[in-house]
Amino acid sequence: MPFNLDKFVASPSVEELDSLQKSEIVKVAKHYGIEFQPLMQKDEIKRYVLEYLVDESILPSTVLKTAITVPTDNTFELKRLEMEMNKEVRLREMERGREKEEREMQMQKEKEEREMQMQREEKAREHEFRLKQLELGEDNVEKFFNHFEKLGEQLKWPRDKWSILIQSNFTGKAQEVYSALSIEDSTDYDKVKKAILQAFELVPEAYRQKFRKYRKADTQTYVEFAYQKKGISTDGLLPKRSPHLMP
């Protein structure tokens, strides 16, 4: 009966392999992608095939002890075959060890990347949440900018991105001022801040007017009044005057 490769591959056995000619064993070896030298003897190629089938758990390991027949008077050849077999087994074990180590390293790398991504996402959510807590109104423009700048420093936001981050909090007059700026100016935080402060008249002259008109409340002590009025001068960058120059 002619040799049927597909039939052998479907149900390989030592008995079937022993009955094959060298050319037929060569076909089996090529099918499994087994490398061998063309000048090898039939039994040597058959041994490679058996080792492959054992390594792939297609045949039990016991076949390696009984399937390869070597003349009893050729002790040297038997020893050589045994040494080669052991060498190849060790090489395969080393290769499996390297592959396992590479897989573990890749898994560890992917785990670290996932953790870093989760940290970045958590930090981004924190930034977004804290930014939404800021509210800009006509009575707290300065506090709004001061709060934003402190938050930007604490969370290490890139300063060149501040104008983009802060504009989402603008409404009403502040939004109108921001929209009126040129594209170049709208990306400059300091210019955006200056334009909005001017729009709300939070400039030195406005502070001077506020300073002059400020009056002590009945519930305030003179010390509290002095400190509060001094705060207006400091916030508005009014020039400080020596006590002996005060009217």
C-alpha cells in the first residue's frame, strides 16, 4: 500500500514510522518542519521525527528508549546518538525557558503600562474636577485668578496650557472678552488675565477709587479696618506711602 502522509499525520505511531522508507520519513520530517541534513541515515532522521512528536506530546516519551535500534556492536555510535539527544533536549529546555521569561517580562511591562495609564486618567479626572470647582463672577475675579494659579502650580499644569484650561470657566463678560481676543493673544494666559481684569475695571485706578471711597463698618475695629484697607492697596498695586506722608 502506498504511503499516505495525511493518514500518518492524523494518527502517527512508532510502528507506522518503522515501516517507512527513508524517502517517506523525509516527507514526514518536512511536513513537521524538522531540520535535518540530507546525508543523514534513515534512523537518524526517524529519531528527529520521534523527538519532535514527543516534544509536542503527540507520542509518549517512552518511545525514545525503544524505537531507535542501533547495532549492538556499535557502542560508540550509540553513545554519540545519546549525547546528541541529550544536547538537543537541553537546548529545547533552554529555549522554552527563554520564551517563558520573555512572556513574563512582556506581561509585567503591560501591567506597568496599564497602571501608569490608570494613574494618568485618575490625575486627569482630578484636574477636571478641581477646575470645575472654580467659579468666576464679577465679585471674585481676582480670587478666581489667584485660585486658578495656585491650582495650576500645585497640579503642575503646563503654563502654556493655562489659557486653554481656564477659558472653560468663562461666562458672560469674561467670555465676551476672551472671544474678542486674537488667536495669538487668547493662547497667552497673562494677556487673557490682563484683558479680563481690565474689563472688570480691576486696574490700579479702580483700586484707587475703591481705596478712597472705602469706609469703616460699624462692626469693625480700627485695626481690622486698617488691615482691610491695606489689602486693597496691596491687591491693586497702589504705591505704599510712609505714615508721615499720609494726609
